[in-house]
Amino acid sequence: MGKIVKMKRVNYHLTLKQIEKLKKLSAKEKIPVAKIIRLAIDRYLESMKLVSLSKMTCWELWEQKGY
């Protein structure tokens, strides 16, 4: 049996395009959209640890990526 992890329901706004892409990926990979979002957040937060080591701010990374 899997490890029990405490979670809290939250509400965020996504564009219609983001929602559409998430739903397509969910159907393709056969995993819930919520899990895809959690995995993406985990990867982002992990990457920010590496970035912070180089002293680049979150906003600098954001601009560098062209978001």
C-alpha cells in the first residue's frame, strides 16, 4: 500500500489553453490532472533550488525563459 500524504485543496487560475493541454496529457498518460500539476510543481521547486545556488532570482529565471 502507498504512503499516505496529507493534502489540502487549493484554487488557482489557469488559462483555457493550459487546461486543455493538461486534460490531453492526462488522457494520454492515464493519470489525473491534479497529479500532473503536483509533479510539475515539484520539478519547478527542485529546479529553483539549483537556480538559487547560482544566485539567480525567480524573476530572472522567468524572464530568461521568456514567460
